[in-house]
Amino acid sequence: MKPAAWKYWHWHLQYSLWRWRRRHALRRQLPPTQEEENIRLLYWDTAWQGVLTAGTGTFLPVYLARIQASSFFISALTALPALVGVLFSLPASMYVERHRDHVYLTTLFRFFFRLTYVLVAFVPFLALGLQPWLIVLIWTIQAFPAAVVVPAWTSVVGAIVPPARRPAVNGGRWALLSVVTAVCVAGFGKLLDLRAIPFPWNYQFVFFISAIAGFVSLGYFSRIKMPQTQPVIPPSRRSLRERLSELIQPMLQSPDFMKYNWATFFVRLGAALPVALFSIFWVRELHASDTIIGLRTTIAQASLVAGYFLFGRLAARRGHREVLILSSVGVALYPIATAFIHQDWWLLPVAVLWGFFTGGVDISFFEGLLETTPPDKRASFAALNAVFANLAVFAGPLLGSALAEWLGIRVTLGIAGGISILGAYLCWRLGVGARRRAH
């Protein structure tokens, strides 16, 4: 590089650093706006949810596998809450629309949701034969408040984060959740392998920590102040069937929305089909330790952050259609690659496939939903999309369990990958994401 050019770029860098320092110094001197305070509280809420996800969310299926619960119970842990979501997502969205204070509504139903984590932590005190039944029952009950939390929480985030900042805030929130989960799950995995805490009290300790983290997150979220701009829909005297028909009819008449749901349904079904089989495969076929399982999740979450960053930039430049198809095929490679593993340490590199491409799936699915829904009816369209998603999550684990009993786990993992590839083909064939629109 010539001396003159070097001096120019050196000066330009110094000037840019000076402007950045000056701008951030001025920001520190000014009191935070309500918008900035709300986003800060949302980040804190997300961080504590990462602890919750790393503990009970990661190791509850592993605990069931270690107490020799059948694949039916591990499948039901995912399938039955999804069935509740299928049945109650639309009525719950109508219930939410009749309330003004969605922050309070989210906090209230999240409180009941978090109580189930406390109940799960007490299950190891009981007889071993009762534990699988009670865990599945508690996790199914959890889905009832969750059906209200999802639309209420979505409404809050949509109101407190302006559209211009939404991609950056959501990307930062997802990345923060992944980083906290990655760090905590590695620590929890190491803790579970300590000989100083015998089984099952080690799992009980992790479940209690998760429950406490869940209640701490409530404290931050409850302090969010939502702008009161959303009208309250007065109670209707029409029957529930009539109201549901009026709600669903516009969605069924939207071809782009229905194509999006049918195509992504198969991607979701392929991802959900082996969910219950992974923990059984890790524990009973590979004999993996909790440390390895924890490190596997840590690597997956770190790869998820990279996926959010790289696929987010690709979607911004090229549109989300390419991201949707590429990441759907990439996610399919994870169960296929897992089927060929015979040593537990291979779980670590294979986890990169899941984390990296799941980041692309999350981004492209979210953008695809926004692209195919009218802004004034986005909440109700999102509820029907949740029904499709929950149908896949309900049917997938049960179908996977049945196929594993018939064909074996490794063959079933290959079938799961094939179903996701079918979903990617349908996304391409039906033109999902072929057009871009402002939202």
C-alpha cells in the first residue's frame, strides 16, 4: 500500500473511532428512553430464559432416558403439549385480544407456566414407576398457560420494538439466548457428572436452579411498559364455532399463506420426528456422559449464533427464499449424520449441523410468515401458523417412536432427514418466499 493511501485509511479509522466514542459518550449522559428501557428488560428476560432452557429444557428428556422410561413417554413429553397447542392456540388468541394489558397477561400466565418447573423438580422424591407418568402430566398441563403466553408475548414484543429495530433486536435476543444456554448447559452437564451429588439428586438440583431462573425472568418482563394503542375487542355473543369460522376463513382464502404452512409443515415434521429418539440414542446406544451431552448442546448453541449472523446477512442481501431452502436441507443432514455415529464424541462435530442450519430455519420461517400475512390480521394468522407447527410437533415424536420400534432408531433418523428434504423441495416447488414485500 502506498504511503498516501495508508495515511488516508489511518486517518479515516481514527476519525471513525472518535465519532463512535463521542456518540456513545453522549448516549451515556442522556437518560434512557422508555423504548430503550423496554428492550433492556427484554434482553434480561431472555438471558434468564437461557438458564431455564439449559437446565430443565435440555436435561429433562435425558433424565427420562436414564430412568429407563420408554420411548412413548419421551415422545409424549413433546407430543401432548403440542396437542394442547393445536386445540387451544386459536381460542387463546381470541382471549388475548380481549385484554388491554398484555404485559400483565403474559406475566400472570408465565407464572403458572413456571410453577410446572418447580413441580418437576420434586418428582425425583417419588417412586420410580410414577415418575414418567407425572413428568408427562406436568409438562402437558404446562401447555395450557403457554397457549396464552405465546400470542400475548408476541403482541408485547411487536408493540415495544419498532419495525426498524426489530431485526437487530430479535437477532440480538436470539444470539443472547443461545450464548447463555451454551455456557449454562456446559456447566450443568459437568455438574451432573460430579460424584459428590448422587443420582437423581444431581438432576433435581439442576431442575431447581432452572425454576429459580424462570421466576427471576418474570421480574424483568413485568417491568416492561407497553404503549396502550391496541383497541380491546368487546366480548361477542356469537358462538365459539361462529367466531372461529370468521377467524379462519380469511386465512384459508390466502394461497400464499397456505402454501407456506404446508411446505414448512414437512420441514417441521422431519425435525420433530426424531426429537424423542435423540436422548435415547445418546444414553442407551452411545452411552454418552452428561458432560458430553452438555458440550454437544453448547456447540450446537454456539453454531446457532453463527447461523443467525451469517444467514441473517444473506437474507438481507438475497432474500430469505435461498436461506429457507438451503437451511431446510441443512437441518435434514443432522439426523442423517447422527444415524452413522458409533462413538459419543462424534456428537460434538455433528451438533454444528443442527445449530448452524437451525439459525437459517428460524430466520427464514419468521420472514416467510411476515411475508404471507396482512399486518392488520397478523396475530390471528400467527395463531393458525402455530396450529400447523404444533400438529407437526404432536405427530412427529409419536410417529418417530413407532418407526423406531419397527425399523430401529438409525433407520428412523434417516427417514426424518428425508421428510425435511421433502419439505425443502415443496418450499422450492410452491414458490415460498419468491416475492418480497414490506412488513
